[in-house]
Amino acid sequence: MTVREQIEQIAGLLPVPVYLVDEGGRFLYANDRLRRLFAMSQSEVSDYNIGDFYADRPHRAALVDKVRRQGELIKEIVTFTSGDRNIQVQMSCNPVENERGEFLGYFGVLVEVTEEAQYHSVFDAHLPAGVYRLDNHDRVTQANLGFANLHGYASADDIIGRPATDFYADANEAAKVTEEILQQREINKRKVKLRRKNGQMFAAYVTAVAFFDRHDNYAGRAGVIEDRTVEEQYERLSQDIPVGFYIVHAVDDKDLVVDCNEEFARIFDLPSRAAMLRQDLRDFHFSPQETAALMEKLKEAAARGGTVLGEHFRIRTAHGAVKTIEVNARPQTDGEVIVGRTGAIRDITEEVEMRDRITALTNDIGAVLHTFRHTLTQLKHNISSVADILAGAPNTTVRPQTADELEEEIRPPLHELSVAVDRFVTTTANVTHAVALEKKDREDLLRAVGVMNAYRTRNKAHWRATWIDGAARVLAICKRIRPNTVARDAYRPMILAAERIGVLTGLATLSIAREAIAAVDTPLESLYGFVIGRRNQEAKEVVSLESCVTEAINSLADFANERGVGIRFDGESRHEVYVRRVEVTRAIQNLLHNAIKYSWARGEKRPWVSIIVTINERAMVEVAVENWGVPIPQEEIQKGLVFRLGFRGRLSSDRGRLGTGVGLADSLSVAKTLGGSLTIESRPAAPMGNPREYDKPFITTARIALPPARNS
Amino acid sequence: MIPKKILWIEDDALNELGELATAVYFELEYELDFALSATEGVRQLHKQTYDAVVVDVRLPPGDDPKWHSLHYEFGADDKTARLGLTLLRNVLGRDKGWTAKLPREARDPKLYGVLSIDPWDDIRGDLESVGVSIYRNKKEGTRVLLAIIEDILQQRNGNGDYV
């Protein structure tokens, strides 16, 4: 019997795939099991080459080389491909000679290990954890690639035989872990600090089970290590940020803390996280009512599968302090029962106190503003009454208003006064009547009239004050005329003329006072609306913008009249917007008030403000309020300074104009809330030489644009 | 009698504070000039010799770019810029800056008084550093302008400088 026949006879009996191939790999023989493995028929055997079945063809060349060098292959893992299936086998192989001693081929035996190989592949290369086994001296006897890689080694072979202490950051901790295992026989996810080959530390969980021999002697342990570097970073972060994280288990009407960060413990005034663990949170709740309300919220959240967010809740801390916290929690349920919750809390005690203080302060400011406005209204009425008395008729339009008008009206009485004083002084210069008035008083009379008549050489701003002061001086001197020393007719014209001058200048002074009140009244109203309005917001409605403009005009009619400024508005059209009427009217009122306040006369004509309502290029309804007068520097517009609360423009306080710096900020806030915009433009009315030349009138246009009702 | 020349550097001289001028007019002894900004103040001091100069602390810059930049540097707010004090420092201090060409008469600290809303304690140091000792608060009443003018004239007279 030839060697080949012997092989075929034995191979036919073996329960594993067996083959014989020549030097090049062509099959000389394949038993039944091998043919089934590679799906070959008996007649085809010699047509196939084993190399065709290698998943990795160069692998065969390496193995042939190895078998030549070593004379055999023992349990080499090889992957074959048959059809669309990968097959892992343990291959053992020997070169075989024929009966003449010549090389016959390679005789191989395969043991299929596909499932086992897959398991090993996962275990060794792909398991994202380190699996290990230690002997009774805590030396590594087995480890997967994951274990090696976690510790910075290239392969598991590099760590076999090393003591466990090599892998711990601290040898004491390694001893402690062993001690715990000996006592408890197992540990589960114990947090440890491990060390890589390069000395770098990393955080990990260790899980292990100890083995004992039949005499109950420690025989080693097997376990898993898991990298928790990222988790530890999160943990550290959670310790650093001012938010308390926690996990609570609900047991028998108790909310037991099973985990939390340091901040959580700090909020409850406990010294550490450890002190907080296993505490019943309900012991810290401020009142049973608030606890019940929170539980109700949690139930609702659980029912809809959601979370409780931003709930304000009071606690009494370990020090007895009452704090307000913001609770954010997700209930954990088992069926319909709430078994606990996870969440985050924030200490908002100061925030709440601050908010309360601001509310109280806002109320105070509102009350003060209300009183101011009330006082101003009263003052305005009183001024009107005094004006009526001075003028000798009710409902007098307070006139004259301007220095020019006053000069016009005062010229006749001033002339009468001069003539009367001259006549009186001449009369009393006579010895017979000299006793009527002291010489100094006579001189003062002349001086007063002289000053009053010298008004043309002075600034118009001072005329009124000079006249009213002069008239008062004359009347005071007249009171000192000794009775029965001179005929009454000699000084009566003097008194009448001085009184007339006093009335006219008095009326002008009242006019200025009323104008000042009107000037400050709207800003105050605006400030009041700005402060209080936010809390008492009315509902939105569809209104015609023209009606808001009309309302704003009516409320400022008095002010415009005092200032001598006309308002031009054609309210015939109707543009509807969906807004809060009071707010929009106030916003327009602010713009109109500014336009009146900063208007100058256009040449000889009386100044006016024009208001136009249109649809702009962005299809928004727009109110444009335009006036000629005080410029707004470009810088203030470009930087948006004009819209800042409390901002007073560089040129806005000229001519003593009053203001609070609230109007434009308020109008902008109203426009923005309603989805609109506010723009300001200031351009020279006539070409200018020098851009700093702000004494010529500018055209200022304020535009408030709002979305039309149909879009809202 | 030749009326004495008075300069009042005050931006509000023609508005609310205008009434303070009335008492001065009725004395018939003074010729009152106004300067409504720091620029105008320096300009007037170049143009004319005065017997008394009353200066406000919170002055606007006026149209001179140098005063403008200074005003911006100090926050573009009259209240914090206190250009009145800067004006006095420039005119009377060592660092003459852009007031170097002012006539010698204008450099006498006794010529100046400060009429301001700022309390004396707040500006005392600045005023003393340039030798100005006359100060009155605007809140004193309608005759305060006349009073400070008389203070200045009396101080100059007392020292034999007043002519």
C-alpha cells in the first residue's frame, strides 16, 4: 500500500476535514468532510487549489514558509472563504514523503472554530473593556487586547505574568481592592485609578469575582475593567458648575438621595456629597403644601412622559435657612408608579429676592411718577387760574408768548411809564413837593425806567425779567410816596403803567411755566407707561394707525399750542394694524413730542410738524413724523445712542429743553415687541459748508413701522 | 461814570439763569457780556479786557475742535467734563496750552470768580491750585450774579489793583 493510499484510508475515517495538497496547493486528496466544507464534488477535487479558499491569499505563502522552517504547523488559525461564508479553522499540517522518500505534498487537518473564533475576536480585539484573570498571587494569567490597550500595551502577551499592582496608580489601592475581594468575594463597578505603561493615570471601574479552592484558599480572580475617563470629566464638571445634580429613589413616601454632586450638598448646607447621600429630601421641604404641589407636578410630567422644568420651590437647609431653588426633574416610573427622579436644581434665592426688590422699586417709581404728574396737572390748572385773574377774564389764552409779541404789547405802557415817571420826578423836584419822596427813591425811579427802556441793547432773553423787575421796583417806590404831599393824579399814571407792565410780563412768565410743564408732562407719562406698562399689558386688537396718531395729536395739542408749533396730518385714510393701542399711541406720542420740542421756525413761517401714514417698501405700515429744527449728530444715530434709555443728545439740551431720555427707548421697545422697527434720520434742510455747523435747521424724520393687521 | 466790563461764561446765561442778569442791569454800573461755551469764553478774553470774569464749571465745548476733543475725552458730558475748570487751568495755570497768546491782564487769578452748581468742596482743590478763591453757588438766589461780581471787584480793589 502506498503512503497516499494509507493516508486516504485513515483520512476517510476521521471526523474532521483532512486534505493532501501538492507544493503549489492543488488538492491531491480531500475527505468527505473537507469537500462538504468547501462545497466540492469528488470528481472536482483535483481542479481546486487550497490557495483559492484562503480569505487572505498571502497568508498561505507565509504558512508554507513556516512549515518548511519548523517542519510542521500546529493549530494555526486560518480563515477560508467558501461561497459567501467565512470559515475559521485551526489548521495542523505536516509535509509528507512517498515510499521512495520523495516530497509528496502537505497533509493537513482542519478543525472548524468559526464560532469560537468570533467569540475570541470580540473578546480579544473588539470588547471595549479589559477582561483579565489573575492567579492566587495576583499575577495576570489571561488578558484580552482591550485590557492591554487600556494600559498602553500593544498585545496581551506583553502583560501576562505581571503583578496587578503594575496596573494601579497607587499600590495601596491595589492591596485595598484585593482585601475587599477577599472579604466580599466580589466587587461591582468599584471606582479605581489605574496607570498606563507611560505612567499616565486614568479612571476606571473594576468588577471582579474571586475564586477559592476546595480548602477555601484564594485561588485568584477574574474580572472586567471599564474606562471611565469621560464619565469622570463629566463628574468633575458637575462638581464645578453651580448646579446641583441628583438621583432620588422614592421609597415609602421618602425621597432618598442615591447620588448627587457636591453643589447639591452645598445648596442644602451639608458639608459634603457623602453627607447628602441617603438623606430623605422631604425632610428639607419647606411645607407639606409645597411638597404636595411638587409631587402633583411630577405626576403630571410622568403621565405625559415629560419633565418638570423651572419649578420654583422652597427648602429649609440643614442650617435652617430658607432658600428658593429652581427644580428641573425627570420622574422615573415603574408602570404607573413613580419610583424616583433624576434632576438638577439651582439656588435662585438671591435672584428671587432681587426680582422682588425690583418689583417693589418699580411700584415705588410708578407711585412717585403718578404723584409728579398729578402735581404738574394741578400746577397747570393753578397757572391758568392766575392767568385768568391777571387778564381779568376766564379761559384766557396765555399771551404774549414770545419776546417779540411781548415787546409789541409792552411798548405803549412802557412809554406811558416813562412819561409818568418824568412828570412825577419833575413835579417832586419842586421844593413844595420834595417831601413826597426821598431823593434816592426819585433817582431809583429814573434808573428803573432807564434800565427798562434800554432793553433793545440787551439780549431778548433778558427783556421779560428786566421789565417785570423794573415794574416791581416802580410799584415799591410808589408805595413810599407820603400821603397828602402830592396830588394823586401826579403818581397814579405811573402805578397804572407799571401794573400793566407787570400783568403783561406776568402772563408771559406764566406762559413759559405752562410750556415747561407741557414739555415735561409727556416724557413723564411715557416714563410711567414704560415702568408700569410692562406688567399691565393690554390685549392686542386690530386698530387703525390713523386713530392712534389722532389720539397722540389730541394729547399733545396743548403743548404744541404753547410752543406755537402746528401739526399737519391728513387722517382720511385707514391703515389697520394688530397692536396694543395704548402702547402704540404712546410710541407715536413720544415721536411727536420730540418733533414739537425740537422744532424751529421755517423762515418767517410758524414751525410745524407733519405726520404721514403710508405702506413702506417692506410692506409695513409706517408713521413718519417730520420736523425742522435741532439736528441729531450722525454719530448718535449710527451708534444707536438715541435709542438708549436715559440718553440725552449732545444738542438736545440747547435752549433749556427738558427731557428724560426715555421717549425713543420706549418707542423702540414698543415697535420691536410688535414686530416692527423704528428709524431716525436727521439731514440738513439746506446745503452746509461745515458738518459741525449745527446752527442751521435740520430735517428730522422718525419712522415707526408696524406689520399690517392681515399679517399679524 | 464808565461802566465796568463784566464777562459771564455760562451756557445757560440766556435761558433759565437769564434772570440773574436783571439785578446787574439795575445797578447801571456794569456792562455785561456773555460767553455760552468754553470756545466763546476764550475768544472773548482775547478780544476784550474785563474788570471781572464769572465762570461756570459745567461748560459745553463750543465750536473749537480742541475743546470738542477734550469734551469727548471726558465722556462728552458737561457735568463730568468740567470744562470751566480746564479753562481756568489753561488761562491761569503753568501749562498755558492754546491760551498762550492771552493778554497779561487776563492772567490775574483775582479777576475770576466761579458761579456754579457744584459744591465748593468738590472744586476747591482745583480752584486753589490756580489761585482762584471767589466762589458762589447758583442756588443762592436771583442776586447771586451781582454778588459775585461785587466780590471780585472788592477783592481787586482791596489789593489796590482795581481801577
